[in-house]
Amino acid sequence: MSGPTAGGEPNANGVNPDKDLNAQNLPGQRGEHGEAIRVQRGMFGARNGGDTSGYGGLVRTVRLPGEATRPYGGYFDEVADELEGALEEQGLVPETAIEKTVVDRGELTFHIAREHLPRVARTLRDDPALRFELCTGVSGVHFPGTASIHDVGRELHAVYHLRSITHNRVIRLEVSVPDDDPHLPSIVDVYPTNDWHEREAYDFFGLVFDGHPALTRIMMPDDWQGFPQRKDYPLGGIPVEYKGARIPAPDERRSYS
């Protein structure tokens, strides 16, 4: 029986799965599938401060999954139908609010226009056929300098993870905004537990949640300049004293680039 061996050794066909870009068992690999947004150099894409990871010479195409076509499979079609129907009942054309629907790796994501986020979130929470009562948080993603014409002005992404306890279902919402206008509506009034999550996304990514009751930094000092988890944030830091040893800041360490 053929197949990859432990440690990524070549299988019976002589193929090392760790070197096969199309291998489905490798996370983050899409081969030639999906939408190419940029070519990344180095492990983390840092352009200054030196790449101390040892992967400074790595060059790879970053791809995002494209829009899915029906049938989506499983309960995804039912959720999509119910959401679109509920929005129509409110006088809103679904295509106006839902920019695209993505199914990737067994997960369903609705890309929502930012101005319609509160209505979509409230509909997902309150509609009896949907009942996504819990939002487990919002996380940020940053794709600076995107190469795809479809993502120009969509560099910052807010990703919401929703769970239906009633129906035992999980989906995601994703909202995209430009670097130079990082505003989107807060949904704390719909999901109160998002209070600190939105503050954290603001603190680290600079996403501005309009209507948040107290949008202040939650981890970094109040006078901190910049947003540390953006991809264009300088790679640097401060030296740390640890049990008598001095650990240099990342930009002072040996560079392998």
C-alpha cells in the first residue's frame, strides 16, 4: 500500500508530500486553485528588521479560496437559503449584503458588506430557522499590497465566528475594509460578548468599530504607535532580561536572509 511515511519521507511513488504544493494534507496549500492575492517573500512577509526565521529566501504565492457555487453541501445550503429569504423579507436584496459565499475546508463563510453587518448579524441571531445565538469573537487579518484587483481597498478583514446552539451549526462572517478607511459597525449591541474582542482587534489591527461603547486599547499602552499585528508593522522589539541572560530584540538577532 502506497502513501506518505512518517516525517514526510517519500512515499511508494517517490513523492515527498511536503514538497507537493497540491497535497491536500498540507495546511495553507492551494496549488493553482483559489484567488492569488500576492507573492510573499520570506516566512512572514517582513520587509524591514531582517527575517530571523531562516526562511528569508522563501517565495510563495498567497491564495484565498474563491466564491463557491451551489450546492454547498451539508447544512450550508439551508443556512444560505434561510438567510437570503430573511433578508428579502426585510426588503433587502441579498446580493447587496452578501458579497460572496465561500466554502473551503468544510467551513462556510459569508462575506458581508460592512454597512449591512449589523442587520445580517441580528438576522442570524433572531431568525428561528437560523438562531446563531453566540459569537465567539472577532479576529483580524491583514493583506497589505494585495495583487488581486478584486481585493484593492479590502486589505483589512474582520472575521466573526458564529455558533448556533439550537441547531448545532457553525459559520463565519467576514467583512473587508481598506487600510485608509478601517471603519466598520460594531455589533456589541447584537452580541455583547464582542465588547473585548472588538477592542483587541482595534488594538492589534487598527479596525475601528463605530458605535463601540468604549473603543480603547486593551493590551498595548494607550500611547502606543501603530498596530502590532498588521503585516506592514516593523519587525522589532525590546531586549528581555531572563534569568541573567539578555535576549535581544528580533531586529537585533542574527538574520538568515
